Amino acid sequence: QVQLVESGGELVQSGGSLRLSCAASGITFPTYILRWYRQAPGKQRELVAASNTDGSAIYSNAVKGRFTISRDNAKNTVYLEMNSLNSEDTAVYYCNAQWYIGKNQYWGQGTQVTVSS
């Protein structure tokens, strides 16, 4: 059974920082592309960052330079370090894992990040 469990979301002041974690089980972690998405109220879910199996990363323009995605294959965990947070970062953040040569993908339950101005 595949499980992705996010943690680390909380209320933070504008300009602050948070680190989200997503612990995976039931998958061969190093062979999965790992992504963080977010969904704000009334908006579509959007890709925030992705970590490829070779360790390379991509970011949305909205978070580039402020957020950093990293993965620890020994701990089956992917992280999202978020700095210089602002109110537009308020959303539920979801972890996603997709096998690198297939279409199977899995989602976590989400963790709420709220940035107060």
C-alpha cells in the first residue's frame, strides 16, 4: 500500500519560513519523480516544484528563488523549504509521486500553509 504523508504546514507570518516534509512508503523511492503542488481557495491546483530521479529540480516562476525542493532517498522523504513567504503562498500543499517511466502516480492528503500579513 502506497502512502504519502505530508507534514510541516502551519500558520506563519509574512516574510517567514517553513519546511514541509513528505514521507513515502510502499514505493521504490529513488525511481519516482516527486512533486509539490498547492491549491489555494477558489483556484486550481498548481505545480510548485519537482525533483527528478537524478536530483535535478524545477520550480514555478511564482516560487523560484524562494523555495527549494530536496529529497533524501535514504529516508524516503521529500522536502520543500519555503522562504520569504507571502499571503499568495497560502494554500494546501500536496505531495505527488510518479514512477519515472510510467503514468502511475500517488498523492498525499495535503498540509495547510497559511501566511498572515
